Amino acid sequence: MQFNNAFFEQLSRSPGVVSVTVEAANRVAATARENAPVDSGKYRKGIVVRKKFQRRVVALVEGTDPKTMLIESKTGNLVRALQKNKQVRRG
């Protein structure tokens, strides 16, 4: 069996796949913001979704506040948000 790599690269950049991918990242980011510890609010406001293309679309949930790593090491907020939004689809 041979895979048609060009087809799968095109499919993974299609508007539908991009939309589903970004929507999933937005749900994770929203959950992370809802549960974020609030001191000054900078950490919460700094949780963003970034989209980039490699061979396929990748949506990243990132913390842009300089204290993100410190807060994450103590709370695990982003990991918990990802776990809460994890969906397993079975045929």
C-alpha cells in the first residue's frame, strides 16, 4: 500500500481541517483561561492560540506572560485544560 502524501498534505491544510484544529485549541485555551489563577490577570490574558503550518496545520495554546513557566510548574493549568478537553473518537 502506498500513501499519496500530496493528497494528505493538501487535506491537512484544507479549511475544514484547519477550522476543526483551531476550534479544538480555542476550547483548550478557554478552559485554561477559566481556571487560571488570577493575581494581576496577565497570565490569564496571555493564554493565546497560535496557528502555524508545517506539512499540516498545527494549533498551539501558549502562555505569553513571562511568568507562565513558573505558574505552570506550580499549577499545571494548561495540562489540565488539555486533559479536560481531550476527546477520543472511536469508529
